[in-house]
Amino acid sequence: MKPCLRILLTDDHDLMRFGTRRFLETTFPGTVVEEARNARETLELVRQRRWDLLLLDLGLPDKHGLDILRDLKQARPELRVLVLSATGEDEFAVPALNAGADGFVAKTEAIRDLPQAMEKVMAGGKYLSLELADKLASRFLSKSVGLPHESLSERELQVLRLLATGRSATAISVTLSLSVKTVSTYRARLLEKMNLHSNAELIRYALDHRLVE
């Protein structure tokens, strides 16, 4: 890994940013760490400057981390992004990788996993914990299709999460810049793909699998 890294750290919790910054500066001497508190600040900084690595929390106050990944990759396709999140690895790691992340580290395991994850991602690889890699391998070997939401597209996952917050089709259409008819089509597709039958079941699924904050 480069001796002097430029890292952008995005997290809405001051204490988490402080602790992570100190850890990075101690573990990788010479590292320059700058901070962002939300999606808006992150996009501004990514567009203004080049970074070696972005450490991205998913639970941002203004936009979910999965939703910002596409914008980040459009702005800087070469940007390496490592998700550092308190949300469940089982639920969000695969969707995060599908959305453009290069790795996923659970905050509870950050001291153990973060240095190795950074090394691998900065070298051009993808990173998942050994535990999750084993689970995914077991699913593949058993020919399991995995969790239903893992097969959803990025846009379908966005609609699912918004539906789970109780928003109407009209409100979702405004948020995602889609027609109400298109949102209704996505809802029908979600029900079919996930073998569910109502908004109530979609909401219950999203809550059970911690797909909403």
C-alpha cells in the first residue's frame, strides 16, 4: 500500500469518525484523513479532489449509503470504496458490492479486519470477511439462491426500502424521479420476485432483515 494515503472518511457520528481517524493515523503513519458527515458532503469532496480510498458508512442522515454508491462511481469510477458499517453484514454486504463498493467491514470487527481490508481493496481486490465468504460459499455449494433481496437490482432495492418507510407511490416517484406508473411496476416486480403479497409483507421483510434504519 502507498506510504502516504489520502482517505475520505464518511460517518455521521462524531465519536466514530474521531476513533476511526486516530486508528488510521496510528496504523498507517503519514495517512491524510479528511471527514464528511453525510452524503452531500461526501459527493462534494469526491468531485473536488482525488482520494485513494473512501471509507463509507451506510446509515447516513440524508441518503442511504447504497444509494450514494452509484453517484460516487459516476463521479470517480476509479475511486476505491470500502463500506464500514454497523448494519448487518449478511444483509448489506452483497448489495453494497453490487452497487459498486469494493469491500465491506462490520464496525464491530473494524480493529481486526480494517487493515487487511484496506490492503486488499487498495491492491485492486474485493474484500469480505472470512465468515461471510464461508456463508456465501456454503450457499453456492448447496445451490441456495440466498436471501430474496440479494437478487434485486439497485433500483428495486431502493424502491423496497422506500416502501418499507411507509412512503406512497407518489412520494417515491418524486424521490427517485420516476413516474408513479413505473414505481407501481417496481412494486409488482418486488412482490413477484420475493414471493410476497402485500406492502405489509414487504415492510415486515425489510424490517426483519434490517434493510431500513
